[in-house]
Amino acid sequence: MGAALARHFLGAGDRVVVIGRSRAKFDALLATVTGDDRSAASRAEFVAADLSLVADSRRVVEHVQANHERIDALVLAASFIRQRRHTTAEGHEASWALFFISKYLFVTGLAALLRAAERPVVVNTAVPGARADAIDFDDLEMGEGFTFARSNAQQRRANELLGILATNDNLNLAYVTWGPARLVRSSFAGEVGKGMKVAAAVLGTLWGQRPDAAVRPIIDIIDAPAPGRAAYRGVKKRTLTVGDHDDEDAARLAAAVGHELS
């Protein structure tokens, strides 16, 4: 889906920064757009990074800060599915680091560049609707009792709370947690069982959306952002999860992550 978004906005004449692990995939992407528009290559930038590593996320934030004056749209879409707990070389639980810590660093570290835009928007591809109590504040990296379901729910809820922090800091910001309405025909990155890989491939082929169709709702959100928080599955707006202590939980999460990263 990231490639489909990049192709669209390069085709629209925008400047696009792609962050990822594969330069080859970026070069292949450019080959699909530069045939009709020679200027696309000059408007596209690749930054190599493994966003499960805090050091890489921080390096990317510093690079963008140094080389760009504003950010109109920040799309947080990195994905690598793990069914089991995995610790990175830095000592962090890999899924938590990729699906939340990297996003936290981008949203907070690039806040000034988002404020510099006229109609800034963050699209966070964290499927909305996790329970309000899904976060274990005493064990964010799930050293005890890790399951894929618990990990996934915690990441999703944390990204909803990140929207509270972001929009409190910038009242002009649109912050959208978004998930596709159904399967997407795209590559499946992750360390999962053979059964899940086969099921994803078969179901994606039979019933999945093409990536360019799947990202159409994201494009519409970016083209006409509405300030504040919102949640969508495909084109359908969803009700945001509301807990009894959302603002306090958001502040508690920020403090806990700050302690993790100190």
C-alpha cells in the first residue's frame, strides 16, 4: 500500500519521502512512474531504515528535520508481523518498537514540521477499535504473557492515545487511525506460520483489493483533512474508543515511553 500511495502522489506532482529497508523496491517503484514523468525521480527520496530499531527511527527524524521545511502528510504504515515475542539488538520487543515506538518518535519528533503545514494530516495504519484497557502500563514490552492478540491490541490502543497527544499539541492537525475494509493483495512481510502465509496469499488472491484501490480512502483523507481525531475502516468512519481516563492514559503512555527511551 505504501508503494501505491507513493505512486499516486508522485503522479500528482508532490514531493514524496519513502522510508524502508529495500532500496531495490524503491528503485522498482520509481521505474513505474518515471516513464511518463521525468520529474518524478527528482521529487522522490529514499531513506533506508529498519524502524524496529530506535536508533534508525531517530536518525530518520533528524534527517527529515534537516532537509524539509514542512510535512503536509505523514503516513505511518511500516509493517512486519511476528506471532512470537522477539527482542531487537537494542533490547526492545520488536513489534512494540516497530508498531508504536517508531510512530511515537515520528509524530512527536516531526511535530514542528507538521505545524508548518497549512492542513497537516497523520494517517496511522493502526486498525481502530482496540479496548480502552488494552495497554499494560507496567509491562509495555510484554516480558510476561506475550501473545500476538495482546500485542496487537496494545499497539492499536497506544496509537489511538498517540492521536490525543498529537492533536492536543496541534489543534490544526488531522490524526486518523485507519485500517483497510478487507484484505489487500500485497506482499506479506513477517515471521509467521506457514498456515497464515498460505491463508493470506489464497484469500488475498480470491477476495483481496488491489493496493491502488485499497489506498483510495487514504488519498481522500489526505486531500481533504479535517482537524481532530478520527477512525476509519476503508471509507467507513468508525467511532473512536473512549475510555474513562483517555487524557491521563495518553500522558501516562508518553511518560512510560520516555522512560523506556531514556
